[in-house]
Amino acid sequence: MNQRILDEFRALVGERGLISSVEELHTYECDGLTNFRVLPQAVLLPRNVEQVQGILQICHRERMPFVARGSGTGLSGGALPVENGIVISLARLNRILEVDLENARVVVEPGVINLDVTGRVSPNQFFYAPDPSSQSVCSIGGNVAENSGGAHCLKYGFTTTHVLGLEVVLPDGSLVHLGGRMLETPGYDLTGVFVGSEGTLGIATKVVLRIVKRPECIRTLLAAFPATNEAGAAVSDIIAAGMLPAAMEMMDNLAIQAAEAAVQTNYPDCGALLLVELDGPTAEVEALMQEVDAISRKNGAWEIRVAQTEAERAVVWKGRKAAFAAMGRISPNYIVQDGVIPRTALPHVMEEIARLSRESGLRVANVFHAGDGNLHPLVLYDRRIAGQEAAAEALSSRILELCLEAGGSITGEHGVGEEKKHMMPKMFSEPDLETMQRLRCAFDPLRLANPTKVFPTPRLCGEKPGEYVPHPVETAGLAERF
Amino acid sequence: MTIPQAIDEQLRSIVGAQRVSGAPADMRCKVVVSPGTEKEAAAVLACADQAGLAVIPQGGGTKLRWGNPPERADILLSMSRLDRVIEHAWADLTVAVEAGCTMQNLQDTLAKQGQRLALDCLWPQKATVGGILSTNDSGVLRLRYGALRDLIIGVTIALPDGTLATSGGKVVKNVAGYDLPKLVTGALGTLGVITRAIFRTHPVCSGSLTLGFNAPDFQAMQEKVLAIQNSQLAHAALQIRASRAGGLEADVLFEGRIAGLQAQEKRLHAVIGAGVASADHRGWRAKEDLWNDARAESVIAKVIVIPAMLARTLETLKSVAAAKGLTWKAVMQATGIGWIRMDGTEPGALASVAEIRNAAEANGGSLTILQCPASTEPMDCWGATADSISLMRAVKQQFDPKRTLNPGRFVGGI
């Protein structure tokens, strides 16, 4: 990187806020998706919003792309650095600024860890609802970028449901406030479009969150089925009975084996395990739990356990939440996918995944949020065997195509990032993608914020679809096509 | 008032001659155009955009006067022919519906499978999906089920340049691409015309129970409301009804199995003490009644504050109304969203509303005027703009650079 710019960054954030040695930069070359790696030019760790503004003003002046990074736990390469760009880590903006229990609001900086929000308000029987499996390490800023979900979003909604307001530094360094502390503010719902924009619209420096009162009673039921079809039928019947559980999770036999090997949860050895969590007033939950029990048995469940204590409930969840990491116990390498299907397509899609697995000779473990059709197929492979990684990637992409063919989505909660941007034209038409670009151009006309993610080779702002004509910004040498 | 003949002919060739007609005398538009398909709607927009004509999209026409008066109005784009429920995938808890479908028709279709869109909007017999989305009209169920932004999962919009674009999808969980369904929800049709929407549905609850209680004054009422909010009760709705006539009542709605409802009733007694009684379901129509028994000179506004400001907002309302001798009514939800009506001769009512707006804005809230007398001096119905207004204008510029759609009706003159 140009020494003059580096000096300017150093003057802004101090010696300890700037990383530029190659050895240290390697820490930031990827996020949770480790098969994509790019070395950034520098990493900056601002301590306050003024420093973030200063950094982006320099980037804007120098036409230098930047990537914001939270805890780096993302699974789609959203925080992967871009060539010739810098990484801005928000890890030092990590204060909980305000807790307003009366109005059920918490104001945080983006580097605050998800679980720490709940930790702060749990003595008052509140919790922060979005609960991605990485919640003990992932940051609120990252959750905002990815619109993170989690097992309990079936009932409680995603990050976007719980973010009311944002302080955002736009890619030109200016500061704006979107939304606020109220449920609504007059004007466009720019908070709603910023959440889930994967760092392509700017950097959030302050987040107003909504917290939720802890329900009076929580009950977790574990049911063992012969196979996923039977468990899936039970899920359909639970929904048809008019219930909205807090969570419904399913694991197939391979996933159960892995979880068992990793965290010894003593799950039943079965073809499919269904975990149903109900919460609310005790009398209501007890009545519904009986219905879930009956529905499960009717659909072939041969063993049903209900966690009797908070400790037992924690053990049940431990296996589910550790499922991704547990794959390391049964396979040297694996790819996690995040496709979504209309839940009713589950039997067909599971059959197809099994067929593709057989044909490719690669094992696929399945963990999914059964209530909302969000699949997490884990394609297992061994990188040391020639050709297996490519075969696993091909199988993984084919599974996403299956999801699209079933009327679903390529991602339910991990984001598009670097990994799935090539799939976007399979899900959306050219006019759909072009319309999304209009939004991006309003926020970031020079395309400096995480420019290579989400969209495949996006046009420059102001460029019309059709035959390629160089944009004036290109011909002036102010920007280049990636 | 007419539009150029060549444009009129173009419009007739797009939608059919009988689907282009003169506008009613009370409308500012010159012509009414009723497309029968999404493509026709997009083509009408492109035609208007190229000709520099302004378009006012219309659903059921129930909220056509919300927002500021448009700066220009040429074509009233009626979406009433796009009225189909496209697909109710009940087992997947989703429904795809055209924008011109009325809420009642949608709910009737969903009810056949024991489901509903968990939203109680104004005038469901007439109000359409597109209109409800564009005006972001939600009701008391918002407390439990969220607002439209939480229920919509996919949208198709027609843009002024004729583009038809889809965003989101038909699965409940989906983070692929930008969330344009949220962008157009509440945008008052200033970015594009919604042609279809996909929603998540909820089961119709097996039972419900409405309970009510009183309080001697606003502060005591707020304390009770906050105590319920701060409890582990699982209420679906909670509102305060107040009026100059002295009424000050609250309604609580519970939904669920009978055993659960009985337990909730007991818990409510424990939380707020004596005075809880069964209440009439009709209390939930209080918001709509603000319009139903309004007079020509009434001013109706939506006020949004944080929940702990409910009492102070009602106090302000009471005192400014008393100073000008006005009667008033208010319905305030526990979420901090409320609707107020002031009745009295002009300009007293509007000046009073301005004072309430100042108090709300001073604490980060807002007040939007939804109805005021035709004779009134123009007053911006949206109030102060935030520092994001230039970003909003940039978004408008990208989607509707010629300001074809509802010019001037939205926030900050957008």
C-alpha cells in the first residue's frame, strides 16, 4: 500500500489500530469460510465512529475498496478481503451503550458479542432473540450485515425484526441515522434494507436493538423417528394443528453420529431426530406439549424425551448447536450449505440429496431448521484425495439448485457473500438484480463497500443494461471493473 | 382536463379501450387506467414516464388522501383488476396475492385452511394488499405478530421505466439479495407500484379472550400497561382508549387454548390487581371508529413515541385540546403507536396537532397527519425530516428519476 495513505491511516487510528505486516494480515485473510483467502492491504481497528468516518473519507478520496469485519465467523465469505482493499475490524467498538428495560431497548456498538446482550439483560428476565449457533462469538455488527437467524427465529423473527435503528457511516464517510428507538419512523425503511445487505451499503457504528421478555415456561421435546420423512410429516402436522413452536430442528443419522462423537449428548441412535421447543404461559405450553407428543407418536416416533430441567435442555441444544463443528469428528473437511425450501418439498429434496450423495460417493449429513425449511446439508470430503474438493463443491452447488427448483432460496441465514454470488442469477432475473443495484447506487455510487460480494459482476452505477460501454468513472481511471 | 390524445391512445392499446376512463370530478387526476396484468401495469407506467405524466397508484381508494397532496396528478392507476389470490401454500404457511386483492378476500381464502394474515388493518372490505403495504397500515396484532415488514417475504414491483422486478421469495427464511419488500412497504407508492406480494401466514388461533381495565389517570394507566409489557404474559394486543369525554380504558387480547386463556386471565389479575373484567371485542375497532364518526373538520393523526411516553403524549393531547376548546379521542397501543382525533373549528385543531407533534419529535418520535379538512392551510403531514433524508432522495432518484410516481406526496417532498 502507498506509504502516504498508510501514514494517514496510522495517524488516524494509532499504531495499535493498524495492522500492515504480512504475517499479521494472514489472520484476516478469510472468515468462517476458509476456502476463499485474500490478503488485505491493511487492517484498521477503529475505536470510535469518528475514526470510522475518517477511514472511509480516505477510502472515498483514494477510491479504495473496504470490507467491514465483525468476529469473522461468517460462513459465506462476506468478510473476505478484496484485492487492493483494506479490512475495517469493528471489534474495538464493543460497548453496550444503553439498556432501557422500560422500553425494552438496548443500544450497542457493532463489536458487541450477540450473547453478551442477553447476558446483560437476563437478570431482568429479558433476552435478545436472534440466536445463530455462533452466538457466543459472533458480533451484532456481523449479525446486522447478514440478517442472522438461528433456531428460534421460527417464532421470534430474524435480526431485522429486532433492529429498530442504526447509526451508519456511508461509503463517502458521512454519518446518517436510520430508524430510531421507535417501531417506525416516517420515510423509507432504510433500516430494513441495510440489515442483511452484507456490508455493501456502509458500516453500522451503533445499533438500537429490541429485547424480548423471557417466556414463563420453556419445554424441549426430543423425538426419535425412523427417517427424515416421518419426522417431516410430524412437523407438517404440528403446523396444521395451529402451533407455532419457538423452534423445530431436525438432524439425520450422520449428523447425530457426529454430534454424539463431539459432545456426547446421548441422543437416541435413529434415522432422524426432531427437536421441538415450545414456550409461553405454562398452561398453554403443557397443553401443546401433549399434542406434539401425540403427533410425533402418530408419525412413527419410537422414543420421546422431554427435557425436565434447564440443564437437560442445555444438553439437548448443545448437540444441535455443535453439529457443524462436530463434522470434524467424522470427516477431515466439509462444506456447509444454507439452502431453503418450502417445507413441503422436504421428502423430495431429501431423496434427491441422498441420490446425489450416492452418485458422487460423498457423504452428506443433514441438519435443518425444520419449521422454516432452512436446510444445512454438510457435504463431507477429504481435501487430500485428488478431485474430492471439486466434487464436493459441485455437489454443494447442485443441492442449492435443487432448493431453487423446489421454489426456495440459496441462503436462509448465512448470506450470499463471495461463495454464492454465482448462484444469484439462477434465483433472480436480470431486471431483479438490476433493481437491487439501484439501491446500492443510492448508498454507494462508487462501489467501495465490499464491492465484489453478493452480486455477480455488478454494473457500475449509472450504467444501463445491454452492450458493454465503459462507464465515465472507468474511463477517467477512478474505478475499475472487477 | 385531458391528457394528450397520442398518450391516451397508447394507454388504450395497452389495457383495452374500455379500461381507460375519465377521472371522477373529485379526483385531481385526468384519467383512470385499469391494467389487468402486471405487464400492463408496467407498460402503463413506462408510457406515463416517457410522456412526463404523473401517476397516482390506487388500490381500494380508502387512503388516497394520505400523504401530502401530489404536486402533479395525471393518471390514476387503479390496481383493482389484479385481485387474485395466486397461491396459498398453506402447509408452507405462505400466500402469494396480487396487489389489488382486498384484505377481506385474502383473509376469507386463508380461513378456508384455518389460517390468516396476522394483521388487522383499516377497512378490510375495501382496502387492498398493495394499498395496505404502501401505507404500512397495521393494527393491534402488531404487538405479537409484527408489522407488515415482518409478514411480507416477497414482492414484485413495476418501476416507472417499465421494469418488473421481484425480490425476496416464497420461503419464510431468505437472505438472498437486498430486502426490497421492506423498501416498498410504507413507501406510499413513490418508488414503484406493488403488483404482487408474498406473505407468511399464521394459524387462526383456536380461542381468544378480551379483557379490560380502567385507571384513574394517564400515568396510572401507563404504569399498568408497562407492567403487563414487563410481565411474562403472552398477550396478543394491548391498547389504551381515551377521550375528552372522560373515558380511559385498556383492552388486552389473549389468544390460545382454553387452558392457557384461563391461566392468562389469572396472571393478568396478579399483575395489575383488581378491576380486570371481560370486555367487548368491539373495543378493538376503536381505531377505525376514529374515522367512522369523524366530522368534516376533524383532524386525525398517527403518533409514534416510545412506550414510556404514552402518558405524557396523552397529557399533552388533553391540555392542548382544553386550551382551544376541542374534543378529542385517542387509541394508543402499548407499542407506542397511536392514533388521535381532534374535533373543532379550524385552525385550532391543526395548531393543536402541531403542538403534539413538537412534543413527540422532541423525544425522537413523530406525528403524521392522515386526515385534515380540505379548507385547511397546507401543513406538511409528515413533520421534520431526519439526516437520512438525502439518502432517501437518492433512493427515489434511482428508482423514479423523473418523479413520475406520487410526486411530492411523501416525506421531505419526495
